[in-house]
Amino acid sequence: MSGAVADKKRLLRVTAGNLRQNHLYVNGHYDFFPPDCIGPPRKPSKSGGEIEIFLDGLNETIRTDIGSNNKTGKPRNFFRGRKWVRRFFEHHQIQNGDLLALERLGNRKYRLVVEKPSNDPNSSLTVCEFFAGIGLVRLALEKHGFHVVFANDIDPKKVEMYRHNWPKDDHLVVGDIHAIPTDNVPMCSLFTASFPCNDLSIAGRWEGLNGKESSAFWGLVRIIREMGERRPPLIMLENVVGFLMSHGGCDLEQALLALNELGYAVDAFILNAKHWTPQSRARLFVMAKQDGLGEGRSFVLKSEARPDTLFDFINGHPHIRWDLQDLPSLPKSNKRLIDIIEDLPGDDPHWWSKKRTDYFLNQLSPKHEEQANRMIAGKSFSYATAFRRVRHGKSMAELRTDGIAGCLRTPRGGSGRQILVKAGRRKCQVRLLTARECARLQGVPDSYVIDVPLNQALFGFGDAVCVPAIEWIASNHPFMKVCTTSLII
């Protein structure tokens, strides 16, 4: 739970996890508090790092700080104390999705107030979330004060996970986007669409935008066209980088020209989840802003967010109506695989049997076998991930030992399941990544409910977005000012 950044005010969207745990999450907002506000695991008798928060409606001032994890020393992401949070929630009858504001009054003095309820019809930060999946785009945007007023996905198993986390919503439509009546889609500030990548992915069928699943993009275009004057001012698309190469770039060109025809100028960039979490996951993003028929900026320099392939595409398509924006440098994450691993006991049933472990190790090539042996001989435990791949007609296992997980995939046929290797002190244990570990690789807080079978969860997270990447866009892309200006105090 977090929100839009301003000098004197931060917006906090309440989640189902907040209500269950009686916590106020502040991850991503540590800069809003004094540096010494991060305290020890247990509250000391005297703590100079505490802050004061006036609880509006209760006329009560509490003192608190942010505790740290006893093992890692890292911040625990929420204010210390549950009783005062519960009193505030109960007094204001706070519900999932309600918007709170934390205001800075002075040195170490703050005020917590109710900003807007989640069902406020006057909220200007509204989103229609297409191809919603398990709700991770929503999870990110709610941290910046957005309110989802419509959501759609065709997969009932993903929708089940979505509803476990937003159980009271009645605007989630299950079904094919081609069958959604346009009149059922409300006006809003932003359309988001992480449409199917199956026909655009290098690992997919390469049938492009006319393929069975990726052609769902045209269902979105149909809705935008039929909305007429009700069209949203801003659209955000997300897909695999293969979209850039599909049919020699013709599919992306076709999609961007379709947005141009609807009155939108476009920008494009590539973000990799490794800038926020220990997962290598590059994704192409397109931002489209209503501009009438004006000409936007069409020149851009190479950067980390616009590498050679995208830079060349932009320069090679001057007939597309671009409005290219300057973007800040991408963050450098120091998180590694060990930071997201669940500490499972050695006899936990998730770990494979010795027979199955030996079979996996025998699938390693000589190069990767040597890497595994070095890990096993280490004086301390280290971690690696692995995928099984078919090489020269033979199933092989390949290790990744740089502390970064490979890209999460949907586990079709078993090959998409990412394997975890723990080795050292002359021991080696192997298992699949857990659902919670996959969630953490996508930047999802542990408050997110995962109450489905493992395979279902792996499908959900494998098809989802990296939450902090979406948050970065909400905070840094100039087009987002179309929606968020009203939040800056």
C-alpha cells in the first residue's frame, strides 16, 4: 500500500492484506520519513527514531517507527503497532480500495486522514484494466492513487486469484474482449492492456497480431473506436519484446498506426524487471496519449530504456505519429535471488528426493555440471535457478548462477517451471520455485493472497507484470501527468 509522491503528502491505497493484518505499508516511501525512523526488530524503551502521527477522526496522536527484520535487518515495510491501525480502520469503516493520505505537518509530525473512498464517483484517477490477469497492474497503480472501475479477463483461473485479493469488486467481467459491449465500458482516465503474447513471443507461434490469441488486441481497438468522445486520454500497452520483431516489425507498426488513427500519439520503451527485482524479464511498453492531430517529438537518443533494436525501429518508422518523452535513468537494484527465497527446512516436501535430484544433476551439460560442483564445494550455501531445455533432441538442464532468476513463464508442458538449486557444504537440494517466491520475483508484497494450487499460481505469475516496473512508469513517464497532476500537493 503506497501512493503518489509529493513533498508534503503521500497517498495510500488500502488493500485486503492491510485489513487482514491491521498494517499500514510504507515500502517505497522511506524517503518521506527521517532516516533514523527505521528501528530495531523490537521496540526499545527509548527510541529517538519515532515519529508522531495524528489520527484524524480519533483526535489521537500516536508514536511509531518502522521495525526491521530480525534476521536480515531490512525494513519490515509497515509502521510498528497494530492496535492504533485497527482503531483507525474501524472508526472510519475503511474498506479494501479506500484511499488514505499521510500528510507531513512538520519535523517528525504527520497526520493520517481518509482521502477518498474507493467507490467515490468523483475520483479522477480511474482505470479500465483489460487482460487483467491476476491484478498486478492494478496492484501497482493503486499504490499511486488510481481506482479500477472496470476489469476484464477471459481466464477464469486467473480471475479466481484476482477475486481473492479484491473480493468485493463487482466490475470484473469474465469473457472474451471481442464480446464486451462498448456501452458496458465506463469513461476513465486510463486504459491498460497486457494482451496475450502467445503469438508474439520468440517461444510462441509467431503468428503475430492475427494469431488466435494475440489478435485480442483488435478487440481493444474496437472498444476504443466505438467509445468515440468517451475515449480515455491515456492508454498503456505491455507485451513481450518479441512484439518488436514479430513479422519484421510489421505487427508493432500496425498496432501503433491503429492508435494513431484513433487520435493518439505514441511513445515506446523497454523495461527489465531486473532493475527492481532479481528476475530477468524484459518487456515492451507503449504509452499512447490523445493529441488530436498534432505532431509530437519523433527524435530520441539511445538509452537503457531504448536499446538498439527499439531505437532502430523508431528511426525506421517516421510515418508513425510519435511523441517520444525523455525518461530518467533506470534504477540499479542490489536484490539477489537469496532475498526472495523462502527459508524451507531441509525435510520440507517441496525439496526433491535424492533420486530426482540426481536425475536433474545428470541432465547438466559439462559446463553447468562444473558450476554445480563449485556450488556444492562452497563453504556456505548459494542459490541458482535452472530451466530444462531441449538441445539437439535431448532434454538438458541449464543453471543460472549470477543471483538473478530467469524470466518467469507459464508452465506449459512442464518446461516453463523454474527450478531452484541450493548447494554448499557438500550438499545439494533441488526444488521448484514456490508460488510466493514467484510473486516476490514480480515485486508482489507478501500480503497478496495466494490460495490456489501451485500450477495455477505459476500460470498467473508467469503471465503477469512486474509491479515496481508499472510503479516506475506511474511515477516517471510524463504522459502520466495527464492523470496524476491532481495528486501533487
